[in-house]
Amino acid sequence: MKSKHTFPQKGLPEGAIMTRILKVRKEDTNFTGGTVFGSMCTSPLDIAKKVHGMFLESNLGNPGLYPGTINLEKEVHKAVASLVHAPEGYEALSVGGATEGNILALWRARNESGKKKVVLPESAHFSFKKACDLLGMEPVNIPLDQSYQPDLSVMEEKINDETAVVVGIAGTTELGLVEPIGALAEITGDIHLHVDAAFGGFTIPFLKEGSAPEFDFKIPGVDSLVLDPHKMGLSTIPLGLYYSRDEHPISVESPYLTGDHQKTLTGTRTSASIPAFWSVIKHLGFDGYESIMESCMENTRLLFKLGTSIGLKPIVDPVLNIVSFHHEHPGEVVKEMRERGWNISRTVNPPGLRFVVMPHVTEESIRRMIPVLEESI
């Protein structure tokens, strides 16, 4: 007698499979209609979706089999390096996203310095908690001041001979703020300074001239940086890009593959999203990204204005395409809005309502959402 198990004994015809898949797809949230205000991701461009599907077999963990994809990766790295002012001799790695890039940055800083303390603001993404736990490192959390920026006087006190790395955020998850990376570099000195620009990396460079704060390798003290093409880069998930001012020796031998060594955390790694992102870069160009960002900022200003008009108090003036308002019970409002078909999110420090104005968010969807929000607060 065959043992009982949940793995199917016999295969199903494609029609039966697709019936279930289409049903499940309808159950998932999608970005059509502009009702999602709580996500830092958006629907990739059509060309990205099309190209991604053509490279599903690619695995740059075994790079010798995919010389064409490798060449596209090099072009992507070079193009984005110019956006973040990477100097000669930089190293670029494609990773699964900023979480992996942040872990990679701390791993390298720990091994290079022989130290384990990580000085980071309270605004830092939760991926740093993962990184510290995995690497046996000790987080030293820096409080935020009244403007929700890291308290630099406290940070300067906490940086000492045991510090391996200092972290700054360019595009904080809750408020979309760009921290004073230049000031961080001045007080960090020779200690490794890592910038998490997961969101800001593909927003700040495309802001109107004169309004973009400095955050990247243009600042001499920045040692590494990570940014996510699968957010405002408008490419497919998953893809992050990790940049280092200098090439690091940390790697693991992979002698049975076509590449002798691997520097990323994953073996089989992000591949199809690289030609997808290459296609987006070529399709939009700088002007296209700039136009999309300006549209997002126009809608951000509209949401800010309309939210204020219904009595909500802004936490900060928007710097990037994120709007946050004070609210004592944000979880209740988030739940109420979701029941009404709208996805928004909340902030923790301080408690509030958070809206990410991605390209799928339109003027029309904002104007439809505001009356529902007014009833929910």
C-alpha cells in the first residue's frame, strides 16, 4: 500500500492548473487601480516583465555558462555607478536586495576591522537586526532628534575603538528622510561608513536639480552603498546592487563551478532581473526616470496637501515620495482602510500613517482615497 502524502500522485492537465493559478492571482494584491499606498515596490515596466521571462534559466552563480548575461550585468553596474558617483576601482555586486547588501556590508566591515560594534540610527531598517544576529555583531542604536534625524552628538559619543561600521540611511523606510551622510562621514573618520540607499538610490538622483541631498560616493567618507532596482528602479523582483569604494578580498571558493570564487551571500543568485533592469535603463534613460520621479513628487505634494486639509498633522515635510502623518492609533486606521479596499501602512517612531507614492499611485487614486481616509480616522 502506498504511503499517504500530500505530494500529488499524478499530474494535472495545464487547464486545471491554470484555473487554480488565476484564482490565486486574483486573491493577491496588485498595483492596478492605485489602491496600494503601503509598498515601496510597484509593477515593473512591461519590457522588464517580458525580458525577465527570457532569462529564467540564467544563474550567475555559475557565470561561465551565461556570458551574455554577465555582459549585461557589467553594463548595469557601470551605468548605476555613474549615478552614485562610484570612484575608479569600485566593486559592484548584484544581490537579492538591500537586506543581503546590508548583511554583506557588515560582514566585510567585521572581517576587515576585527571588531563587532555596529553604530546605527533608530531609523535603520530591520535587516540590520538580522545582520547583527547572523554575524554575532552588537548593534548600538542612536536615538533620533526632534527632526527625526540621528542625534549626531550621541553618535559621536558612541563611536569608539570597538566600532566596526557606522550606518546611514538615504531614504528612511518610515519617513523617507535622507540622513546627513556628509556629517556622518566627518565624525566616522577611518571607520567603515555604509549607506543603505535601498529606496533613495533610485529616487534622489532623479530629483530636480538643487533639491537632491548628497548621499553617495561623492562624499569621500562613504565606503559602501546598497540600492534596490526592484523599488523605484521599476525592475523585477528581486534585485539589489551593492557598491564598495574598493574591491574586497572576502570570497568563498567554488571550484566545481565555472567561477572560481563567489563574493555574494547566495550561490544561485539573481540573474533574470539583471537583463530586465538593463532593459528598463535603456528604455527610460535618465530623462524617463526623472519624469517619473517628478510625477511621483507632484502626487506626493497633493497627498500631503489633501491629508493636511482633513485634519492630519504631518510628521515631516516630504523629502522623497513618502508622506507620513501623526496618529495615535495607526493600526486601527490601517485595518479599517484595508477592509475598505485600500492598502496603507503605519509608522512606529512616532506612531502615524504612512503613504508611499509610487508610480502606480495617481492623482485620481489619491482623490478617491482621501474621503475614505477621512471617514477612517
